[in-house]
Amino acid sequence: MILLTGAAGFIGSVLWARLAEDGLAADTVVVDDFSPAAKKRNHAGKIAALMVARDALGDWLDRHGGGVRLIVHIGARTDTMEQDARVFDELNVRPTQALWTFAARRGVPFVFASSAAVYGGGEHGFSDSLVDGLRPLNAYGRSKLDVDRWVLAQREAPPYWAGLRFFNVYGPNEAHKGAMASVAFHGHRQIAASGRMKLFRSHRPDVADGAQQRDFIYAYDVADVVRFFMNARPASGFYNVGTGRARTFNALAAALFSAVRRAPNVEWIDTPASIRDAYQYFTEADVTKLRAAGYARPFTELEDGVAEYVREYLEPDRVV
């Protein structure tokens, strides 16, 4: 059976829906904290072989781990505002290490979520071959880099593994993330409420307001990449999961206003002082390694992804 963690979260629940389309849901054990009311919509009505509470996973593996043939570990705390490293050690570092160790000892392939947050300000670029010298800008990014470094130091490894460094993901099933939901999600809500969208102004003289850039990737594209690694299993290692093309926040805003058929109306606000020094002005995945591994599908254009997100999910208030 497949073990999928983070199944009630954003990317995990979209992947769960994709696995159902592939006819694999009944062979998938899903893991998460299923109790929060905000996440119930993401798992209500979905089919799985079994739902296992996150805190009970260790005991469950002790009893039933022999039936696991693949682990996909998406679950993590992704709050970039949280500065208590102990939170990330408990929810990000130790669980990934435990699952890696289980997979290595049982001979189980292991696909897990890393993050583009490991690249920090991007001063060393965004090559997925990078580990040494990286300086994440927040505790979340440091927890992901800690895992990546730990993985490379292990003498015992799963028979196959892939650490996937997700870039800026947007799409259905992210409402429960609150402040950590994508700019696309919050922008749509702001436009619906006031006709305006708020964006951080630039605090650098060399970057115009709204010219900050991110590699925005649609959640369905992320799920498709994960499925590729589950099935194709190219060489073990770290892989960037982004489109390979940075887009400006102005472009994202234009796509949102176009999707709701309104004239653009952006309100510029200061980046909060608490995160201003840790703000990324540019991210862009180097997807050379991903393409060389055989992933050939085109990525959804920002305008097309935003239009579908608004039309199929945000305005009908629908989840996958």
C-alpha cells in the first residue's frame, strides 16, 4: 500500500484526489491531524484504505508497516512566520527522519517534500544540487535544509528517494492555511470584498513595486510531478518543483483581475518590518534536472492556472 502524509493539507489533499483518479485511493493509507474543522472539507468524502492520525503513525507502522510499499511524505508545518525552531523540529525534522529510517530499513521507496525556502534570498542561485552554503531566511526554511543535509549524511538510505523542493504553490484546498495561503487566494478574497488587491510595495530601490518575482506553480502541476516520481523513479536526489519561469506580482494581480472581470486596482502596503529582512524578491526554479529526469509535461501558465482556480474553485467555493 501507499502511505501518504499531510493528506488533509493543501498539496497532500490535491495529490490524494489525483491518486483517486488513478484508482489508487483504496490502496492508500492517509495520515494527518484530521481534527481541525478548517481542514475537514479537504478530506470529507474521500476514499482511502485507512485514515491514521498523525500522532498514531509510529505505532501503526510498528504493527502494519510490512504492508507499505511506497511512502509519500508531504506533511509539514509550513508557517514562515513561526520562529520557534522547536515547533519545526517536532513537526518537520523528526518525522521526516523517522520515516526515512523506516524506509531505509524496510527497503521502501521514499518521496518527500523539501522546499524552495532552503534557498534563502537566492544569492547562490536555485540549483537543486545546492545544499552547502545555503542560508534560509526563516525557521521553516532552516528545518527543511536541516533535513536535506541530514539525508545526505546518512549511510543507510531507502532503495529510492526523492526530495522535492516546492516553489510558490497556489490552487484549490488551501483555505485552511490562513495567512500562509497563497497570494492568489488572498488577492481573490480582497477583490471580492473591496474591489482592491493588496500587495507589498518594494523596499529596494532597484525593484519597482510589484516587480518582485516568484516561481508560481499550480497545485495540480505539483501533484503531477509527485506522481511522476512515485512511478518513474529516476535517479535519487533533490529536485526542484517549479515552472522554471519567474513571474511578477503585477502579473499575478493582472491575472486575478482578469479572471474576475474587473479593472486592476492594487493597493500598495508596506512589507511588515518583522519580515522585511527575510523577504524574497526573486525565486525561479532551475528545472534542468527535472526535465533531464524525463518529466516532459508543460507547466500551467500563470494566467490559465489563476483563471481555472477562480472559476472552478474560489467562486464556487469548492474543494477537490
